[in-house]
Amino acid sequence: MDKSISYIRTLIDNWEKSVLEYLPDAFLSVVTLIAFILLAKFVRKIILMFYSKTIKVHQDIASIVASVIYFFFILSGVFLALQILGLESVLTKLLAGAGIIGIVAGFAFKDIASNLFAGLLLKSQQPFKKDDWVSIDNSYGAVQKLGWITTTIHTVPGQEVFVPNQLIYNTTFTNFSTFQKRRIILESGVSYGDDLEHVKSVGLDEVKNIEEVLPNEDIDFYFTKIGNSTYNFQLRFWIAFSNNNDFQKAMSEIIMRIKKRFEQENISIAYPVTTLDFGVKGGVNLFDKDISFKS
């Protein structure tokens, strides 16, 4: 019994001595951790204040940078406090465990990390913004939202398409709203028997009657190819562009105008035919003229 009491007293004395020796280090480690927490908050506040007064855009990017620096100071304070307490072995195990977890997480969340980084680039570079009309990975529509992981597009057929941000930087994409204008390119052809100078003059004249056409931009008409049964041409002009309806309306109008005017001018919009040459220059359409055979 006396031996047990003596052992307990010895154990209490050793524990009391250890606590008294440990208190200064514990106090210093707590003070160090509090100091680093206060320093982290101060640095984060300074960064956000500086960013808002100088750059004034992309505030979410400033928040991310400030948060990264904030957690860096916090972790530095934790590691330093553990060293003061003499817990280097615990710190080593923590770092080793963090490394292993980081490797596993890197493989598991590789795509998410890529999308996050691409989202950061999108928000900093801003190649397009909300309501811009874009074509990304064969998805054409208006941008609805630029998220950190995906970009949302409202397509012409009415679907909502979510494009992973990393895909945007892995392929080419087009922003049709950058210049606030878009080019209409009408491709068609006329028959061999038509006067090409007259075709060009009529085409250029009809473009000028379209309301959406930009008067200060060039209007081009080029014959591009001699086809099997046509002289192919391109009629090109610029319109003011704010949404896809502007483009569709102008394209529809020029098609209707060209068809109507060509009919008035007796110009034939060509289609694949087989031409029989009866000695008439350019051939002859069997429905236009009577063909007589001499015996």
C-alpha cells in the first residue's frame, strides 16, 4: 500500500514538474499562433483593400489570392507552434501525410483542378462575357454564366449546355460579339448563259436595300468557281450584330431579295442539270425554248 502511494506521489511530482517546464513553451506557441492568425487577417485585408482601390475588377480573383495567402500564414503559424512545443515528429508525420493526400487528391481531382485554373484564366482574360454569342466545341449560343468549373451556353435550339472550362482552352472558340458586327456570306450560282457583269451589278444593288447593312463597310461580290453547271459566286456584306436574330434576319432577307430580283432580271439561279448543246452558246434550257428537229 505504501509503495503504491509512493509511486502515485512520484508520478504526480514528475507530472507537475513536466507541466511547469512545458508551460512556457505552450504559452509561447499559443502566442505565436495568435500572432500569425492576426498577421494573416491583416495581410488579407490589405490585399483586398489594395486590389479594390487600384484594379477594381475581378474582385473574386482578389478574394482567392487573399485566401491563399491567409491560409499560408495560418499553416506557417501552426508548424512554428508545433516546433516550439518540440513536436517535430508530429510535424514530420503531418507533412508526410499531407504529401500522400496531395498526390492522391491530385489524381482524383485532376480535371476539377484543370477546370478551376481555366476558370481563373477566363475571369482574368475575359475572352467573352455574359450574353456574348460564341461557338465552343460545336455549341453555338449566348453565354449565360462563367463559372469556375463550367461555362453555361444557351443554344439556338433552346438547350442549356455546360462546357467544361478546360475544354475552352484545349480547342478553338469564336466570339461573334467582339466587334458588334458580323459578316453575311451568301453563296450561290448562276447558269452558263447569264451575263456575269449584270449578275454582279444586280447582287450589289440588292444588298444596299437591306436595312441592317453597315453602309461604311465594304460590300463584296466575287465569282469563285466554274462548276459543272454553274458560275458560283459569293456575296458578302457586314451587318450590326447583337444577337443571332440579326444574322438570321439579314440572311433571310438577302436570299428573298436575290431570288425576286433575279427573276425580274431573267437571271437563272442554277441547280444541277445536264446540258444538251444544240449549237446554242452556253447551252439551252429545254423549258425555255422549243426544240425542233430537222429530218
